[in-house]
Amino acid sequence: MSGLAERLRGELDMRAAHHRLRELREPSGVDCSSNDYLGLSRHPRVLDVLRDAADRGVPAGSAGSRLLAGNHAVHMEAERLFARFIGRERALLFGSGFAANLAVLSTIPARHDLILLDAAAHASLKEGARASLATKRAFRHNDADDLRRMLRDRADFRDVFIVVEGIYSMDGDAAALGPIARAAEECGAHLVIDEAHATGLYGGRLRGMHEAAGVAPLMTIHPCGKALGSSGAFVAGDAVAIDYLVNCARPFLFSTAPPPLQVAGLAEAVRLLPLMHGRARDLFGRVAHLRERLRSLRAWHVILSDSPIVPVIVSDDATAVKAASLLADEGFDLRPIRPPTVPAGTSRLRISVTWDIPTETINRLADLLIHAEERIVLKDDG
């Protein structure tokens, strides 16, 4: 084994010893990790559109970047549909949420600018900020007072960008958009919101947390692998900002365009999204029911929110792995979330509730979690 291979194997072995080794495995049993909140990935209309598009010869691959041979009519149609849905001048489709966040934050904020990022922001937002030539600082999670302190100390920065998530992906809590937006307005800062876990679920027209809070951000990012049930991500904003991304965002310029066949299904999901109020209400009813059932937990605890992300905090890595294994034996697929994805001491089972999980299954899941806590923690404590 070469020196490099030995080093890599040693680091992997260290992860395994600390119950932090990640492995790829297929979903099995009741999927409690899916982000397909509204079940659109299997909606009959989406599947019919995909079959029809394949029959019409819509290609499975785009064969190039959007500025070369890869720009197909279906890409532009999906963007028009999403811009109309979200109420902005333009939208631009990227291959993934990570690429979209990387593109926005590495391209729009520039040298002499300042990025103020919520400390709990997703890794893709942090990587985008890291790639930017702007100065980067983090404010305490959802702390508008800490944000204001940093804004008062903005010095001679040209433009300031405040970057948050609508719903935070690990804790499932909502951004404090009201106070944050007021702080941004007071000093002329630009608000950028990643609406990954809020699009299709929140707001009167299901546009996301910015609509629910009544705030007007500079740009919003809408990854399509959640409530839209597909993949890719839309960035929505004014025409000038989208044109700038088309011309200057390297993750857009130098990436193969999303497959036209897949985008045909995504476009149909966008058409369906305004019709999903009933499914969203059903989903939130099941979320509330699960959270109420899990109030019986004694040693573990659930972070308070109303989102479909229900994190059961079990504290240490080994307990998270053991609890996930017990649930898997009973037919439930929950993945343990451990550092560095979450802070040390907050390892968890991250339950993602979706519209197509019936109430009786939610009851069984709650019973099993309560039993797992008793078996792992309470019995051991005597």
C-alpha cells in the first residue's frame, strides 16, 4: 500500500472508530430521510410527461453547457414557469443546489464586499462564501442583534450580503426573517435566502419563507430535490442579476446543462406546485402529530419547529448509530447525522416527514423511537 493510501485508510479507520464513517447504501423500508415532501417525484402527471417527452425524442443528455449546445427549449420553459410561480423577473436553472449556492455567492459578492452568513447555514452556502473574493463573517444563528453589531462595523465595504436559509436543513427551524430583513433594510444590505426546505410548503402561494414573512430578498435559491421532487436548482431574482450569473458564474458557464428529459418532468412539477395546498396541509398535520407523540421522549429531545424536518437529538455518535440500526431492523430507514455535519454533542436521527407517510406509520415510528430510547438509554441508566 502506498504512503497516500495508508494515510487515507488511517483517516477512514479513525472515522470508523468514532462512529463517523459514512457509507453508500440503498434506501430500505419506510423512507424517513427523503426530501420529497409532497410526493411529486412519483406524481402521475410528472411520470406521464416524462414518458411523453421520451416518446417525442427529448434527449436524455444535454450534450454541453447552456452557452454551447446544451441550451434546450425545455430549460427555458422551466425557467419561465418558475419565474412566474415565484413572482420574479427571471429564474436560472442549475444542475444542483450546491452549484447554485456556489455560483451566487462566488459571483455576485466581489472584492470590497462583505458576506454575513448565518452560522448554521448549509455547507454549500459556506463553500460559496469561501470561494468569493468578498470578506466573510458569520453571525450567531438567527441572532439579529449580533447581525446588527456586525452591520455597524461594516467599515468601508461597498455592498453587504446577508445570507440565510428559509428553513435550516439540520434543525428544521425557520429563519428569523422579520428582524433580519429589518436589519438589512436599515443599512442597505442585500438579503439572499436559500429556500431549499421551504419552497412549496410555506407562504400563501407556497413560494417559501420569504413570502410567509413578507420580505423581499435580492435573490432566492430553490433547490428542486425537495418539494419539487426532482433535481437541480432555480435561482430567482431581477433580470440584471440573472444576466450577470449567465455571463460570470463559473459553475454555470463550465457545467453540462441538466438533462432535458429530466427537466421536462421538473417543468411539470413546477406547474403542479401551485395546486399543492391540500398536500401541504396534510403534511403539516402529520408533522404536528409526530411531534406531539415524541413529547413522550425523556432522555432524547426534539428541536421545536413546525417544519417536516424532525431532528431527534440523542447526543453522542454511537447512540445515533445504534438507534438507527434498531429502527432499520423494524423497517424504518433513518440515517444518523453526526459531526462534522452537526455540532459535537448533537448527533441525531433526522426524520424527514413526507406527504405519503400515513398516520398509522407515523404512530408506529413514534412507538419505536420511544422504545429505542428506553432500550438504549433509560435501561442502561437503571
